[in-house]
Amino acid sequence: MEQRVLERVGGIPALNCAPPAPRDRAWTPAGTSPCRDTHLHHSLPTAPDTLADTCEALLARPLPPAPHPPWDLHLLTQPSTPDRFRVALRIHHGHQDGVGTAHTALALLSDIPGDGPPAHPAQRPRATRVLAALLRLAAPLLRAGPAQPALRTALRGTAGPHWDYRDIPLTRLRALADAHHCTVNDVCLAALALALRSLLPPAAPSPPSLLMALSTRQPHERHTPGNRVGAVRLVLPTTATTLPAALAAVHDQTAAIRRDRVRDANRLVLSLPRPIRPSSRLLRTLVGSRPYPLAVSSVSIPDSFTCFGARLDAASMFLTTNPHRPVYLSFTRTPDTVRCTVITDASRRNATALPRRWEQALTEGP
């Protein structure tokens, strides 16, 4: 695997770049080329619990420091399962977002190059929609008092792991989506609302809202460096008691997001020139843990592929978190499964119950 990665890494700009200087948008070559000792690692956990511990440790391990590009790749193998292995590709989010990293993983590892996550060609949004999207995103900050206290309480806890996941067959989710004339992502979000309902106090004052990531990558930007992610606020229908009811409420919102071209509004805001572009500090405030205790994103790997003959079984997106960042939950779709993964910090480990309750919402219903 090391030889393959080193042969291919030169064709992926984000893995060979240094971030732009302050007030500059130009990516420059890194001070050193990717190398085996710095960027490629092989671990041999001896038991399933050791594998989990190894993955847990990787979440806290620092990325390679400057002048090296901030990414690395870890191959995890076990003698007890020689036909299976796990790969962890880690990269600074400023260098590549989740969709970009999925394209990078395929380019580095796939036996035969295939399609990565679908990209979204740009369209021109109306100016009023851009303003509306910003105001909706900022809504939790504009209210008096602490934002979303019930959701904060639901996530708070110190017992349990830092992360957890559950898998659902894509066929199950596709059947539900087709039956209710919505998308697979709508089904995932509706089930999340039911999962969160079971954690919230009975008298929660209002439905919680989460931060939903929107990729702004276009087809020609598959391997372009940079964090090309916008965001939108989604109100979770935690008052719904059935999956169909939750689906209807979620679909109304996601249909409006598409109709109003909110993704393109985000793309336009992020591409504005200085000084009218929102500052990084303002954007961090808008999407931080104060207004949004929970953030969600999704990525799809649409085509089957193999890596040294091994078929992709499942995948997870991770984002390191801390008290200043939202708890992070991802839906990662492969041709066979959708995996719900949550990662959190030491003070909000109640959140790791969400994947299990999400699974229950999807498997215990009709």
C-alpha cells in the first residue's frame, strides 16, 4: 500500500500544499514532499478491542507539523482477520473537507479509479436568498438567553466512549425513501429526530435545530485543496412520534433548501472578496457549539471499488471535536450501507447513544 500511495500522491494537490498566507488565497507547494516515515503508518492491533483502542488513539494524535502537509494515512491489520483491514486517512479540515477527502481516498487506494461523491455545479442564487440563508443560520445567536438548553442537556454526559456507529443496509433506507417520495438523506435525518426525541426531556420548550453541512465543491474541484463547506440550519421534528411524520417535516425543509439554492448562497458568500466576505472569526461564531450543539454532514461513495482486492465494507467520516465545536454526527453511504457515526468530547458522551437509537428508529418501525 505504501508504494501505491507514494506513486499517486503527487497528483493530488491538497496532499502537497501549504495553506495560503494571511489575506491570501493562493495555495503554495509545501516545504517538503510527502514521505513514508511522516505520512504513512502501519499498526497491528491484536484483538477487536485493541483495534477500537487504536482508532480511539488516532483521533487524538497530532497531524504532521509544518513544513509537512498536514495529513497522514494509517493501515490497520490484524493477524486474526487477514482478509480484512481498516484504513484511516486523516487530513486537516482546512486542507480538505469531507467530500474532498473522500475523492482523495479513492484516488490513493482504489484498484481501478472510480467516481467519488457527486459534485454540485454552481447556479446563481438571488441576493435575497443569500441574506435569508445567513439570517436563518444566525437565528440561534439572535435569541435572548442560552441557545438550545434542552439539546445541550440531552448531549451532556461523561460515561461511555468518544465515538460510536451503526450500519443500516442501503436497501432498507432506499425502500423507505421511495415509499415516502423523499431522499435517503431525508430518511437518515428523520430517524435522527426520533433518536434525539428519546434523549430530550418531555417538556422541551421548542424543537432543537442542528447545523447541516453543505458541500460547495463543483465537478472541476474534486481534488482542489481547501475547506469548501457551507452550512444550513435544520429544525429537527422531535415532536413527531412516527417515522412518516418526521420524514414529512424533514422533507419540507430539505426541499426548500434545494428550491432556494441555499448551497449556492453559501458558495457565493464564501467566494466574496475581502473586505465584504465574512471573517473567519464570524463564521466560526455562526457555526460554533454555542448556537449549534450538534452538527451533521453526509457523504456518498456511489460506486463499488476494491483496494488490493478487498471490497469496501463501510466507511465513516470523523471531525475532531471539543467544547467549542458541536458534537459531530455523519452519515456515510456506500453502495451497500449507510453508517451513522458520532464523535464527541469527554463532557458530552451522551451523544454516543444516538447511532444506536437511530438504528432502532429505522429497524423497529414498519
